[in-house]
Amino acid sequence: MKSPWIMAAALAIGCALPALAQDKVKLVDVIELSGAGASAGTNFKNGADLAAADINAKGGILGKPVEVIHYDTQTNPGATRAAVQRAIDEDAYAILGPVFSGPISASMQISQRAEVAQIVAGEAAGFTQQGNPYIFRTSLSQSAAMPKIAKYLKDTVKAGSVAVVWVNNDFGKGGRDAILPELEKAGIKVAADIATEQGQADFAADAIKVKNANADAIFVYLNEDESARFLRAAKQQGVAKPMIGETTLLGAKVIELAGDAANGVKGHVGLSVDAPLPGLQDFGKRFQQKYGYVSDHNGIKGYMAVHMVKWATEKQKKLDRKGLADTLRGATITVAEEPGILIDTTILKNGDLDRESFLAEVVDGKQVINTVLPKLNP
Amino acid sequence: MSAPATASAARPASRSRLRDGALLALVLGAAILWFAPAGMGRYGTYVLSLWLVMSIAVMGLNLTLGYAGQTSLAQAAFMGLGAYATAILTTTYGVNWYAAFALSGLLTFCIGILLGFPALRVRTHYLAFVTLAFSTLIWLLLRNEQWLTGGVFGIANIRRPGFFGLRLDGALAFHRFLVAVTFILALALWWLVRSPWGRAFMALRENPVRAASLGVDTRAYTLLAFAIGSAYGGFAGALYAPLVEFIDPSPFSLSQSLFLLLMVVAGGSGYLLGPFIGALLGVVLPEWLRFAGSLYLIIFASIVLILLIICPQGVSGLAERGWQALRRGRPAGGAP
């Protein structure tokens, strides 16, 4: 019965062999490729791969090719921690991902201890409020997006009451906790506060609750797949009030899955390949060409993350891990300076971002951007 | 799931030798694992540590299912209870980790007794459904009671314990601490299954009516099997929280209970070393297969599937069959 132990030792030694590559810029993408986050994670992965291909076609970063290695987190905090630990052991220059805030929270102390920048795709507010100087976002946080939505509900939709439908995971609960105080500040009454499950298939009961609440508007804050299912259920139940949401309600994937039911949906979009910016539109076209589908915001985030590394490395003119994080902190990256950033972006000291965002509407199965909202601190 | 029964009834001497062999393997394994991570890097060390923690949870389930024959789909829930109890006690109330570890074990032991009561009335898959409901209930509690558990945002910055003034924050130091704790818990289980208690558990698994007729208090032993198995789940959780330094409800969901069940079956249900092999398959194998890129989970699932087709009694069952075949191959009286 000794053999399993020997096998264990052999397996473990196999796991631990480090692969050093000094002639490359090695980025490890720790990302959800299976489990609940697989859809978002795959988009982010594809975006990062496209960015690496683009950069390498133009001679790499400081003349060195970029290599992006992907490790699946299984959307599990314990496995994410193992993957980030492996990235550090393998001397990753920077860590990209993950998307979900649970796995981010479980792994960000490791990159902080190793003083390696971790550029994540999460939107939940919490993890940039813990004083970790090595964590960076690629999207606006919920605490930045929700005031814009509350203002939109009050000024444009002119809603006196709102039904809030949210998914009970870190993303949805975070959004719900961020919007409720903003609605109160704007004097908007919450007519219904409806929690739904991650991966939920049938939204008929929730759609009926929403209908019975008889609010002036409905704020929908679900992940993409669930957003599409909710929109279909709401249409079947004859819900006619305006549906307002965030990027996850107006994304390409939702429009594809929800079909007609997505028409008329409005809201605030942080990143979109339909935004009136040539960089974003060009990225969208090339992404679709390469992967055969329209990128959602996570694809854009993956592309940006690699270009954030490129910009900062070229700025500091050397491959210095700690310097990378120091350069990114507080920086403003413009499209003129680094076209791959796709949209002018200011990185705040805590890793949050400030940049323009958009108000959009789905018309005839296409996302149409109506208004460009300025930076919070232009 | 009670495959080793005939073997144990027919060859008590061989089984007892196997158990002594298991003790030797435990001691040797602990010694190897103590030194194994030297030069291995923090990632390899972390994966080994995670393996040990999962082994403890699987050991508990192996006692409930493999030795006492009570199907439970709640082991991850007990792990969650232990992890949250330890995390809350150490971060919010500043309780010493050792006290929190003991309290987590006590809490899960008591709740295990309570969950054991339905097992007195229902068996096999009916019992599985009762434990399934319990598992879902605990997961909902962990997720929805945000004031206590942090809800979907979880609990971050869980501190690792010290040991008589030594800090165990480093990967290697904490790994060695885990080796020691796992060894002690495995030793306790080794003693338990050799004791009259262990024989009573197995009698319960094989034929409860006959066990009762021989004077075994089936009621007490059913409850104890649940309680001790659950306490091991709680201990595993109490170690998982400081290992990952962050917990949220996702690793304690029903699917994780099913995964732990798979580890028991794949490792060899009712064998002392089965949990270590099962957890090795469940935790270390997927990490090792990462070289296969996006195919790694498909390869992992195929390996487990083929393994269970070839040896339904798990890897330990296969090893035992091999050992017996080897002995039969020797000339009569040649066996030591």
C-alpha cells in the first residue's frame, strides 16, 4: 500500500516543476473556464489571446514576445488560489483574471505578497476597498456604475418606483446592495426586491411578481444567460414596463439568446463593441472574425488587461514586476498613446477605474448607443 | 458500496495484516509528506496541503459510508459548518484557532447526531435524500445569513494558527502542521476501526438486524457513525479556512458533497487508506493534468469513469485483489 504515496509524491513533483521563460513576457491568465463563470471566462481568455497575437504581430513588448498561459479556476476559490500560486511560482510577470469576486478575494493576497500586479475582470465593489495595491480592474466597479443608473432612472425614465430583480451571487448581491441606497437618494421607491438563483432556468414566477409589483420600471441585474431567460419570461407574462439594466442586460449574448424579447431594453453599458469609438468597434469586428461570435464586455476586458501590461512596461522601459504595478497605479492611459486600451482609462490609486460609459438601447436585435456619459472626474 | 464485506468475513487474519500494513503506510506517508515539499515551490505545497484537508473530510465520509454503510450527501455541508465556525470564531471573536478547531468538531459532532436520527428510520437512497435536503439547507444558511457568514461575499483574511510561538504563515510550515494533524486524525480512525466500535460499525453495514440480535446497540452506533464522520468533516473545514484564508459558500455546495462521495468510492470505500487515494484522484490529479490545457477536465472524468468500471471497489479494492492474487500464486505455506 505504499504505492499511492509514491504516486502522490511523483505527481506532486510533476506539478511543481517551474517553467522559467526570461526571453518572453509571461502573463498567466487565471480564469473561469469551467463552472458557473465559464461563459464570462472564455470571453476574457479569447480577448487576452487576441491581444497577445496583436502585440506579437507588432514585435511584442520591448522586443519580447508575449505569452499568455491560461489556468482554469473551475470558478472555485480553492482552485483559484492554487492557480495564482502556480503563476507566482512560475515567475509570471503579471496575473490576469479571474472574473468572479469570490475567486478574486481568495487569491489576491497571494499576488500582493509576491508584489505582482493582478488585473481582474470583477465588478463587485468590495475587493478594491481592502487596501491591496496590486489589484487592478478592467471595468467600472458597481459603486461607480450604480449612481449613473439611478440618475438615468430618475431623469430619463422618470420612474417613481422600481422593481429590482437580482441574481443571488456576489455579482448580483453586490449590485443590489449598491443600487438600493442610490435609488433612495434619488427618491425612487423600491416596489419589489426579487432575488433569483444563479443558473435558474424558469423565471415565470419572478416575471409574475414583477408584473404584480406594478412599478414604473424594472431594474434587471442578472448574469447574461439568466438575463435572456428573464426577458423571455417577462415577455410571455406580458410585462410592458421599461426594463433597465447594466452591461449584462444589454450584451450581445443576451440579445442573441433572448431574441425579440430583448428589444426595447435600455440601460448603462460600461464596455461595448457597439460603442461609438473606432477602437472598440474594430476590436469587435476582429474578435468576431477570429472566434465566430460577438464579444461581450469580458472579451474587451481581456484585451485591455494585456494592453495595460504593455503600456506600463513600455512606460517603465523594463520588465520589472513591482514597477509594473507602481506604474499602473494612478495612471491615465489614452488611446492616442496606446490604441490597444480601446477607451481612455484612468486607474485610481485603489485599482478602480474611471472612464466614459454609455447609455444604450436594444433596437431590432441590435445594441444602439444613445448617449456617452463623461468620466466621473474628467 | 459495501464491497469489502465478504473479504473481511472470510479472511480476518488477512484483513488485520492489511490494517497493520495501513498503519505502516500512514507512518511512512506522513514522513514522506513532511519532507516532500522541500524545493517543490509554494504551488506544489499548496496542492499537497489541499489534498490532506480533503482527505480528512473523505476519511469522515468513509467512516459513515464505507464502514457503517450510511449514505450521506452532506459531508461538504459539515465541512462548510466547520470552516465557517472556525472563520467566524477566529476573525470576528478573536478566539484561538485551536479552541475554534475543537468547537468546530464539537458543533459538527452534535449536528451529526441530529442528522443521524433520520438514519434510524430510513436507509440507502432515502437516507441520501434526507442528507441532500440538509446539505441544501446549510448552503442556503451560509449564503443568505449575511450578518453572520458574509453571504455571497464570504469571509476574507482568515489567519493561520501558530504553534507554541512558531508562526505557521508560510506554505511549508502550514503544510507540516497539516501533515501532523492529518496523521493524528488518521491514527485515531485507524484505532477506531480496529476497536470493537469498528467491528460494530461493520456489522451495522452488513446486516443491521443480525447486528442487533447479537447485542449491538444499532441505534447508538448509527448515530455515532454519523457524528464522528461529521466531526471529521468539521475538522477538515476548520483546516480549509486558514489554508485558503478565504471562504464563501461555493466550495460547500451539494456538488462538492457528491465529489467527496466520488472520492470515497474511487479511493475504495471501507479501506483506511481509501480516502487518501480518493482525495489524490480528486484534488491532485486534475492539477497534474493541467498540461493537457482545455481538455484536462475531460481527461480527468474519463480516467475516473474507466477506473470505476475496471474496479468498482475503488483503487484500494484493486490493490487488495492484486495482493490476494499474489498470495494465491505462492506455494502453500509460503506466505509469511
